[in-house]
Amino acid sequence: MAGNRRDNRSGREASPLRLIAVAAVLIGLVLVSLRLLPGSPLASNATAQWGKPAARSTGTAADRSSRATPSPTPSPSASLEPLPFVDEELDLDIEGWYAWSVLDTRTGKIIGSDNMDETSTTASLIKSWIVADYLRRTADAGQTPSKAKLADATLIIRDSDNTRAEQFYNSVGRSASIKRLVSMCDLTDSSPAADGGWSRTNLSPRDTARLGACIKDGRAAGPKWTNWLLNEMRLVRGTGDFGIRKAFPAAEQKKIAIKNGWIDRTREQEMHINCLAIGDNWTMGVMVRYPISMGYEYGMKNCEKITEAALRPPT
């Protein structure tokens, strides 16, 4: 019995010591928690604050896991392949007036001669717009051109048929159509003819390149007929197949869509020869005027000559 009383007394004596030890441990844990709690007055300077990185010790090497991962250097955007044309003024031995312009359809940048904003009469070059305007407006009206109308459009583009072009021009409102061209294709230099006819539409080489871009991107003929029109322009044949694309290798020529214009202006005693071409990522306009006595072929050859001079030398 005496032994049991001693054991019980010893247990009662040991209990306060255990309580003190437990309390000390709890106090220690509280202090540690306060040091780790952001904003606490006991917080360590090395502890990361909200939104701030932890301070590094300068006495020892930093832990690899605490290092910020450097942001990758952005790779430069791939540069566009240069156009096959040079951006410089041409000095050519050509009789009369000439001007040219090229538009990069990827960027919208325009290069060309210093006088590329001067206008000349388009002659048959404007038929590319007249057909495009007819096709887009027909589709917008929820209609489809008849086979006969499409055959007429083919003859206007491929063979430059004047009679059918006049019929189409009447159907799209004559001068109103040219005003739509200026507005829809963002032209800055051009205007309808004073007499309202399509042949004397005033267009600059710069606006000719813009017309080409307008056909290429679908604004002119609309989404339904753009590819059809571009294909017809690639199939221009006979007398109208001259100028810009003739300056390219034979394999490339078939990919280039064109529409040219040529006319003898007896009132001015001048020949007006004009060329429009649409390539993969560019469009081009070339215009020449010279004495009427020199004939058509001189201007047709000069459209090609100007293009050759503007082409970038092969590397």
C-alpha cells in the first residue's frame, strides 16, 4: 500500500512539469507562426511579402529553387520575302509620259515613280472593274448571272469586247459604277470621265494597283465571283496579252492575272496604253502616253520595258 501511495504522489508531482513543457512547445510554435505570417511585426525580413520576392542573402549562394525563371527572349517575327520589284526611280529612254506603281498586298505598301498619282484615260483596262461590279451586284441581289451573261463577261475580259462592255456598263449605272470603284477600292486620284463613258475614266498608276488589290481581295467582285474573275484575267489572249506579265519567266506568266487598255486619242493626238497585273502578293499598274503617230506596239512594248526595269535583279 505504501508503495502505491508513493507512486501516485510521484505522478501528481510530475504532471505540472509536463504541462509546463507542453506550454513551452505551444508558445514556440506561436512565435514561429508569427514570424512567418506576412505583415506580422515579428516577421523575418527574408520572408516573402505578398506580391514581392523574398530577399536574397548576399553571404551565401542562393537556393536554385528561389531563382526567378528568366522570360524567354521573343523570337523576331519572320521577315516577309521581298517583292520582285525595286523601290527606286527609273530613268528610261521612252518617248512621252510614263508612270508606274506596285502595291504589296501583304502590307499595303505602295512604291513607284514620283508621278504615280498622275492620271490617264483607262481605255479597256477599266473593263476589269465593270465586270467585277456587275458580278458583285448580281450576287448581292440574290441572283446568278445566266450562262449567256457569263459568256459575255468572258469575252469582255479575255478578248476586250467593246459592245458587250458597253452593255454591262449601262447595267451597272455608268458613272455611278466608277464612283463606287473610287469609294470601294479607296482610290485617291481617279474620277469618272467628263462624258460619262467607260473608256475615258481617269485612273492613275497608283490607283490602278489599288484596283488590282481590290479585285484580288474580293471587294470588287465579291466572295462568290472573285476566283472566277481572276481566272478569266489569267486567260487574257490575243491582242490584249501584252505588257507587265511578259517581263516574267514563261512559267510565272500563266499565274499573273491582267487587263490592259490601248486606244488612239485623236482629240489629243496621243496613244494611251495601260497595263494592270495581279501577282501572288503584289499588284502593278503601268501607264504610258506618246504621239499618236508612233502606233500601238510602241506603248505595249514599253509597258513590258518599264516592268523589266522595275524588277529586282536575280540573285
